[in-house]
Amino acid sequence: MSCNDEQRYSPAERSELLALARQSIEHGLRHGVALRPALERCSAALREPRASFVTLTLHEQLRGCIGSLEARQPLALDVSVNAFNAAFHDPRFAPLRSDELPLLAIAISVLSPPQAMHFSSERDLLAQLRPGVDGLILSEGRRRGTFLPSVWESLPDATEFLRHLKLKAGLAPDHWSTTLQVERYTAEYIS
């Protein structure tokens, strides 16, 4: 996981977020919509606007991953909505079936606010990357892609990480321009 070991959320809050994600998926199986958490019962930290991703795995294989890059709603609500969407609306997968739920592993990434990176060349950008720590948002015109910091586990080389992120954004792996924008963020992992 990330080299960033700082934990913003208490063990109780972390457990609450994981339970909320699972409850939202269960609610989705029964009712077809995400669970609306009772925010008044959540801690102040879980009511703060934060961006999150929810990653679902089944037998250690990706089963869904959906998230938000900008903090637009309370974290508890963001996690609930993203868990539901990861289970039922990730276009790479069929909707989750009820028989998959007991074996489903859930991981939550709570993102820090993104910060613009300043670089003069691709080499300069690569030299600034912190493998295992940085998540990246790459933008070029209307094309945009992100990799969570956990992607470094499967793409530990900075050059390959960037090439694959360009592909995800719909660009050629060797694409470079002076209008390319990159932002970085960190994530607190909860699993």
C-alpha cells in the first residue's frame, strides 16, 4: 500500500466507513439504490466533504472501482454512493450478484485535495513522482484519467505508471505536450 502511514480516521471511523460501504451494496441488492446514511449519527470527520474511491475485489481480482476526485459531499455519503456504483455501475463489470457479496472484499481510499504539479518536461515530471505515495490526475483537453496510489503496486516503474495513465486518459503512451496538466494527491486506505 501507500508509503504514507498517516491516519486521519480513528479505528471506529474506519470500521464505520467499511460497514457503510457494505450496507450500501446490500441495500442496492434489495432496493436498487444506494443507502442514504444518517449523517447526524456520523462523527464530524465523516460529515466533512471528502473525495473517495471504493474498490471491490472478489478472489483478489478487481470486481469494481468507482470514486470521486473532488470533495463535493460528506465523506460518509460519498463512500455510500461510490460503493453502490462500484458494485452495480462500473462499466467494466456486470452488476454484482447477491451470491458474490459474502466473498467481496471492500477497500476505501480517502483522497487528499489534489495539488497541481509544475514541470518543464516529462523527465522533470517523472523525477518528481513519489512511487507508492502519489495518485495522479492527468488532463489534456477533454481527456482525463487517474490512478490511485495503490496502482504503484502493479506498475512500480514511474515511466510505465505514466504511460499507462496516458492510455487510461485516451492518449498515446508517448504523448507529450505543453498543455498537459498533472495533479497529485495522496490517499488513506481503509480495508
